[in-house]
Amino acid sequence: MILGQLLGAAAEGGEQPSILFPAIYDIIWGGLSFTIVMLLFWRFVLPRFSAVVAERSEKIAGGIQRAEQLQDEAAAALAQYRAQLHDARAEAARIRSQAEADREAILDQARREAAEVAAAIATQAQAALALERTKVIAELRGEVGAIALDLAGRIVGEAMSDDARARAVIDRFIDGLAEVSSVADAGAVAQDRA
Amino acid sequence: MIATLSWLLPAATSEDGGFTPPTVGEFFPGALFFANTPFAITRINLIMMLMAGLLCLFMVVAFRKPALVPRGIQNLGEMMVDFVYKSIVEEILGANGKRFAGFLVGLFFFIFFFNIAGILPLIHISPSSVIAVPMVMAVAVWVVFNYVGIRKHGLGHYIAMNVFPPGVPKPIYLFITPIEFISTFLLRPITLTIRLLANMMSGHLLLVLFFSATWFFLLESDGLLKIFAVPSFLMGFAFTLFEILVSLLQAYIFALLAAVYIQGSLSEEH
């Protein structure tokens, strides 16, 4: 019975058409749909699909190329930077050692100058001191002479004013004093030097 | 079990007022418009227009403004087209395939959209299950692969290379030549047609059978028999899933064979 239907029901009275013989309207509408869809794919879908896929792969390939280029540039920049850094370090080291040397020189210079100034000041002070002492000694000699004379006069009971004998006594006495004081001076100067 | 088998035979049980199994009448709905003219429109013809329209709409939306970074529908459309393009056109035809890409990819999508209508709710019948549709497509494939072959090799050489396979002892051609001729020029379109048609028809009949049986058991049978509605429904559900696979597979096979035939016409030796 199925076979009968498959091969065409026309033999059974034509109530049902065969499934193996196409109806004209099915061919028309099916063919029309098919043609439209085919035209759409042929003219619209596939061209656009290929275009966008090609564009995309081009973009990706181009992007990769650009990335490689950028990477090369970055590597070059890094190498350059490293070289510069190396130079800068060497320069810094050179400047540092130079500065060290300069510092030593400057310090030496300053020390030397300070020593000279100190020596000059000391010399000057000693000269002034010596001058002062000479003056003081001269003054003292006069005053001490007068005081001693006065004292001696009072003790002896007679005025030993300006006669030659009295002066000779006084001079001898002061010379004795001077010898004692110059020994004391030499000791004081030695103490200053130290 | 015997009763189940008897449903496979149309009209076997309808007389006793019980279950009415599907018949091939399913594929001959009455005309809705323009009855008795060549332009009659049946329900199936409406489905053809609907599915073709949906396919066109989908593709137009997907490829209207192709962006470099595809998203949404464009992404989906591209993925599908790309799959068909790679697995059929490039796989079989390689670099030659670009010329035929529109035809082959279009063929795939047309068949798939027509096939899948068989399980869509409210539609539930595939336009591929009326013979006109597979036949039109098979004829189109036949025309294309023969045209391509004749264009490339010339009519005489094209036919000769198809019916005189090289490397065969001369007397054997007596048998081989008619066989090759029939298989290449007659059987190819017929097998393309029948393979798709039979798959879609049987799928539809199985679905109708299981779901109408479910309906019958649930509403019209007595007592314990109602329980059979459950396996019947599950079978119907399983076959619905199976039909999705069949829809894809048949579209793939049809387009793949079309590509193989075109490749055969293009190649130097056969």
C-alpha cells in the first residue's frame, strides 16, 4: 500500500498525487525561493563575507608587522639608552674622582694658607710682645731704679740723689736683674711655641 | 506491539474509529490561493516563502554593514558562512572554490532553512519533503556541474572523460561506459533528490506518528493505556532532536556532493 502511494496513486483513482511527481506550483514557488536565495548568496552574502574576511586578515597581518616594527624600535631605543647610561656612569665616576682630587687640593691649599697666616700672626704677636717688653723693661728700669733708690735712701737715711756713685750702684743692680729676666723670657717664649 | 506496527500501514486501523496514522496526504495540503492554477499556493508553499524570507532577512541583517570586529548577528552569520565555506568549498574545491562559493554556501543554507522548518513550532513540515524542492536543487546542481565541465573541457572531451575512465582494458568499456554514463548524468540528480526527500519525509512522518499517538493515548484511550502517552511523547521528543541533526546533515551532504561533482568536472583526469 505504501509502495502504491510512492509510485503514484493515480492508479487508485487519482485522489492523491504521487510523491514522486512534483506539482507544478511546488516547482514554481520552490524554484522562485531557491532562485532568490541563490542570487542573494551569489551577489550579496559571499562577496561581503570574502571582503570582510580579507580585510580582517590584512588588518591582522598589518598589525603584526607594525608590532614587530615597534618592537625593533623599542629594542634599539633600549640599546641606545643602555649605552648612554653606561657613558653617564663613566662620566659620573670621572667627575667624582676629579672632585675628590680637587677637594684634596683645595683642603691642602687652605691648610697651607691657614698655617701661613697663623705663623704670620704669631710672628707679629711675638714682635709686638717683644717691643712691649722692651718698653716695659725700659720703663720699669727707670721706675724700679727710682723706687730702689728711694727705698735705699730711706733705709740708709741719706738721700742718694743724682750723684755718680749712686747711679753706678743702681745700674749694676738693674743689670743683675736684667740677666735674671732674660732667662725667664727665654723660658716663656719656648712655652708659647709649644 | 502488533497494534503499533499496524499504524505504520496507512488506513489500516482508521475504519474502527480508533487511531488514524499519518499518510502521505500530509505532503499534499490543499491550495489556499489560486487553486487549480499553476500558481496555486498551499500551506507548504507559504512555508517556502516564509523560510526563504527568513533566510534572506537573516543574511541581509548579518552582512548589511560588515564590521571588522563582528558582533551579534554578523558574528553568527559569519561563523555559519565560514563553517560552510571552510568545510565544503575550501575542503573540496580548494583555490578553485571561490567561483562556486555563493552557489554552494547558498545551497547549504537554503536546504538547512527548509529542512529545519520540519521541527519549528506551528510550521512542523519541511518544504524539502515535497519532491519539487529537492528536484529543483538537484537539477540546478546537475546544470552547474555539467556546464562547468563542458566549459572547461569541451562537450566531447567532457563526456569522454566521464564515460571512459582511463586504465581499463578496452573490452571492459562495453560494460563500464553505459554504467558510468547512467551514474554520472542520470543517477546523480536522482540520488540527490531522493536522499533529501526521503530523509525529510520519513522524519516528518515519524514526528506526526509519535505525537499523534501521544495525543491518542492521552485523550482517547482507556485507563492504563494512557500511560503509553509517556514513551510515545519521549520518542517524539527524541526524534525532534534527531531531526535537527538530520536537517544539518542533509544540507551538508547535499552541498558537499554538489562540490564533489563540480570538482569532478574541473579535474583533468577522472
